[in-house]
Amino acid sequence: MQVKTQKQVIALQNKVQKVADQLNEEIIAITKGIQHIQTQTGVAYQLNTKDFDTKKLNLIAKKVGDDLEVTLEENVVIFDNYFNVCTTDLSCLVSLPTKDGGLYHIVADAFFTLEDGTQVVYFYGEQSIVSTESSAVSTDNKQSFFDVVTSNIGIVAAVAVVAVVVATSGSDKNNNDDEVLPTFTLADTGGTTNNATITVSGLKEGATWQYSIDGGASFTDGTGSSFVLNEGTYAENVIQIKQTDTAGNILIIIKNTSPVVVDTTNPLFTSATTVDVKTNTEASETIYEATATDNNAVTYTLEDGNQKDKFTISKEGELRYKQKQTTAHNDDKVTIIATDAAGNETKQLVTVSVKDFILSTSVIWNNIGDDNNINIAELAMATLSGTVTSADSAFTDLNITSIVFKQNNAVVHTINTALPVINNNTWTLGHDNAWASKLVDGNCTVVVNLSANSNSITGQGKTVVAIDIVDPDTPVLNFTDTGLSNDGVTKNGTMTVGDLEAGATWQYSIDGGTNFTSGTGSSFILNEGTYTENTIQIKQTDVAGNTSSVFKNMSSVVVDTTNPLFTSATTVDVKTNTEASETIYEATAIDNNAVTYTLEDGNQKDKFTISKEGELRYKQKQTTVHNDDKVTIIATDAAGNETKQLVTV
């Protein structure tokens, strides 16, 4: 019966370890190529880990018939008849290394199946060797290796043994293979939590346990059934729990198989606590943009109470009235809750006043062109500006209180000191790397908050722009190499350009980059000729204006569309009884590249042979006089261009 869970795999490994302790250990020296091991009962086989770096090791072990086939980077070790001789009664074993220096015992009951029927019993390291050696490559709607791994994730995690190191000691004598294995959990299964307590369960009676938060470099004695993490991010395998029996033998080490983030810091509101709204503002318009800073994304909701029923808020913090407010009034109050990914909350009471006049400002990006996209070059020069508008001309101390940059529901930067001054109702924020360097790919919302009359009147303006500061991929060049393979000589001048980004424009050069021509579609035509290294160059520019690195041909490309020209005669006389080994005719054709010769079907072709150099011979000695043995010779150059000539012998 196939085991399905990590618990079952570990229990089985512990059982097999006791058997391994009773067998004679044999170390297998690794040699390049394929080597066969004739498995024998009573032997525990191990690969010699001195032959490779286990930190960089890649291998896959498969059940092929009754054989165990272990494929490494440059080696294949086949244990002949292993699953027939060894695994039925565990009379012999093969043990393979884990990345932590332990051993994984190969048994028949732990595996997952590839689409070709191959049973993978163990894999270790990068998936490159697994994908290469497996026939389960995604074609014609078949599953890829990754798809197979995903659909079998439970057993794959167990078989891969990436999270559990099985003890190499056989000291556990209770023979209880179904014992509960230790686990540890945190409050939020999503991996991000504001509860730093890690609960350890499934500990063996009488055993002690220790924990590590530095990847196993050091361990701290555990007490009770929990310990507390400090705030921070703990990468995969950084948190480890070690259980030790009363004799001091390490029973098992378990590790976190995905990152854990402990976040106990509440979001910090940076948006104002008051806002003024002009009468008859449409209900669809945003009247207030809530902003709070945090290390993780923040979402916004409304707390019950006050005038909550008058408002709606999006998870991004856009506050709106449910209905158009047609009369001026003050003090509509609503409490906004900012919640981060860990569940930390901060509340802010916001007072909304509806007035016949209101402050607002335009927010305009400068030096970015007219496409509302900012590329790398434009971001290095970008500035912001705006014009403040209001129906009241009697404002005093009109000023900007903050400028907030938001991306992906999170505040990435806030300016609340050294703010622009409003002169004649206009303002400008000069370029500064302090805020420009915080912006990444994606939409960016800029909110400018205003106040006047000793903060008794407030307002804001905002704008959204797309940031694209990642260069597109370098294009690639493909062409059909006709004639001889991989010699760079072709009779087809169509060059196909690949890895083009959607919406991008591209250019090509055939003079080493001195001049570029705009490309159309995904190909261009080369004229006949030789294009030396770096002569052909291609680049692309994305919709934001970012330009890729330039592709250059690293070897010569020869476009040859001219057919060879025969210079040899079309008739030849041969003396009777000429030996079949003698050349009776030398085909010659001129061309810019090497020419090879073959015979076309038809006429008396079956009487003749021809070498690639053009030496024509009879297959058999001709003992009688006769005329008009005809044969068509084909001259083919390196590019695949052909010319035919009928020769009469």
C-alpha cells in the first residue's frame, strides 16, 4: 500500500533505519557515465558523498521495472533488480543523501508517478535534472513535471524530504511506527501573523526539545509546548524543532517549509482627520483618500457607529458618500479601520463637512510625455505640480500638509516636511531621489493634502500614473539554417525576431548598429551576403519607452540564394571493361561555398554511384559497347541551393 503523508513516510523511514543498522554498509564510488550495481542481500548501499558537493547536488531516483535508476549531473547509477531483491523483505537497501547530510532510504511504497508511468521514488536539488531526465514535458496538453508535482504535492513533499531529516540512529526500540510526529504551528496559516507564539505538539513522552531560529546554527532548550518569535521575517528552513530522547539520541528535526512573517506593528495613519466636501458632489466621487503606512499591504473598512451608514469605503481606502449631499452641514463622523496582512489594526475618526466651497488641487506629472506612463529615463527627471482651486478667495495660511505616494494598497513614501509652497495658487514639487527611488512597477497614486484657515478648511487632489521602469527582454534572432546544419549558411533570408514584448516596437541594424530600421511584424529580410559577428543587431522599446539591451549575432550569418553553376561536360565516353572502381566522370560546379554532389532518381541512376566530391562511377564493369546511359547529377551548395545536370555516358 502506497504511503501518502509525510507522517507515514517518516514512520516508514524510522522503521527501515532499524533494518539498515543490521546490514553491512557498502560505499559506492561514483564514476562518469552509466554504472550497474548488482544488488545483494545483506548490504546497505550508500553513494560516496565525497564525490560531490551535497549542497549543489541534483539527482532523481526512479523505479524502472525492477531496477532503481539514480541519475546525477554526469552519472547514472543503476541498482539492478533492486525492487525485486531488496525492498520486498528489506534484505538490502540503497540510501541516498539529503541536503542536510542525512540519508533517505529507498523503499517501494513512497513514490509519485509521471505521465509516462515512471515512478519517482526520490528527487533532490533543482528541478532541471528532474525535468531533463523525465519524459513528462508539457506538450500536446500533457502534464509537465511541475504539474505532476503540484497534483501530488502531499506525497512529493514527503518523498523529497526537504522539511524533515530522519535520524540516522537506530536507538528507538519501541517499534511504534504509527507514533505521533511533532509539528509546530502559528496562529495564521497564511504565513503572516501578529501572534508570535509558536505552538509545538506531538512531542514524544519523556523526550526533550530545542528550537532554532537561525537555520540550525544554534538551538535553545524549549519549555512547555511553545516559544515566542521576535518580530521579523523567517525564511524557509530557518525555524527548526529538534526532539531528543532520554538517551540523548536526536529523533527528528522539523523545519518551516515556507516563510513565516511575524508583524506586531500597527499601521500608522498619515491622512488627515478632517475633510471638506463641496455640496452636490456626485456619490461616485471619492471624497477622502485614507492612507496608512505599514511594512505590508493595508486594507480599509468602516467601524460601526457614528454616521457609518452614510458612507462606503473601498479596500484601497477611497471614502464616498452613498448619496449626493445637497445641503451644507458639518460633522458627519466615521471611523476608518486600517488592517495589515498580519491582522494588526489602527482606527482613525474622520470628520466630514459638506460646504458650499471646497479646497482642491490638480496634480500633474511633468517631464513624462503625454502617455501617462513613466519609464526609467522619465522617472529620473519627473516633477509634480498643481493649481489650487476654491470658491472662497478669503483663505488664510493656505498650504500643503502632506504628499502621499501609494502603490499596491500600501503607502510607499510620505512627504510631510520641506513641502512645496503655494504661490498664486500654484505649487511645484521638484525631483528628489528620496521619493522617486521608492517607486516600482505598477500604478502609482499621488495624494496631495491641503489646509487653510488654521486647518478649519481642508481638501485634497490626487492622480494615478503607470510606472514602468523595467527594461524589456533582449530580443533573439532565429533563422532557418538550410543546407548543412548549424553552419550559419542559409538560402532563406527571412530573419525571425523572438521575445518581443506585447505592444513594443523594435528596430534592427545590418551595419553593426550604425543605422537602425524600424521592424514590422516579427521578421525582416536579409539580402544575399555575409554578415560577420555583431553586424546584425536588434533592440526593442516597450510602451513606456524603456529600451532593451541590444542583441548581436555572435557568429557569421551567410545568406546565399545563388545556385551552383556546372562547368563540367554533359557527355562522357567510357572504354569497355573499365573497372567499376575507376572514376569515369568528374562533376564540377562553381559556387561561393562548398558544393556536394548526389544523383537524382530516374533514367539509369541505378547503374551509377557518385561521391560527394563529384566522382561518378559505374557500379559494375561494362563489358559491351552501348550508348546513352543517362544520369542526372545534383550539385548542392552549403546553403542548400541546387542545380541539376543531365549527363549522357
